[in-house]
Amino acid sequence: MGRDGILMSSTTFALLLLSFLLLNELVNGVTGGGAGGSVHADEEEEEAPAPMSCPQMALAVVPCFGYIVAGGDVPAECCSGLKAVKAAAPTTELCRQACACMQWTAAAIPGVNYDLVNTLPQKCHFSISFKLTPSTDCSKVHAA
């Protein structure tokens, strides 16, 4: 199986994974960004971006899957998705939740290369306060 076969398998797996996550979110009645994530219509100023659910985060980083499995060029959509996840996690608590979600998402991708995962902040021109690995203790990370 060549590189295209690996990317197709990863993409297919990612879509199945995201379908499961979104279905789980709907079945469990999770809406929006979870507790405290809604903005009232009578508020005049926009608040920080609403927190993202884990399925929303996973969906945002799907364009990264080919890169973190096989290398090559990082798609602009990957960087946009990662920056959206970071923007939605400005506090330490939200950063910890995002860390755990990204850790779980990466672990579910067959053939994920964590060395490539950890090049993404530099390649996408942003920083985070931790390296993502299967053993990262997300309860100890802090917002960057």
C-alpha cells in the first residue's frame, strides 16, 4: 500500500471516528460548547470564542491527519483548525480539556507520528505550552 493508500485509510478512519463522536454528542444531548459556553443575545460585546466540544475539535484538525501520518506539506486548513482549537481554549481548564481531546484523537489515528504532531505549532506559527504524546499528563498543562 502506497502513501495514497495510507492517506485514504487515515481519512476514512477519521471520518468514521468523527461520525461516531458527533453521534455520541447528539445522543448525549451535548450542545454548543458545554457548560458556560453560550452567549446571551442581550450581551453587546463579543466574548472570547465559545469553547469547542471534543468532536468539534477533532473535526477542526482532520486536515492535519495526512501530515501527522505521512509527513509532507502541512495544509493551510490544518493550521486554521489548530489555531481555532487554541483560540477556543484560552484558560488553563479549557486548555487541559483540549489537550485530552487532541491526545485521544491522535491516539485513534492509525500510524500517527508524534514527532510530526509536535512540529505543527512551529509550522503553523503559534505556540503551545506542552508536547502532545500518549503519556502527556493533560491535567498539568497550562494555557500558553
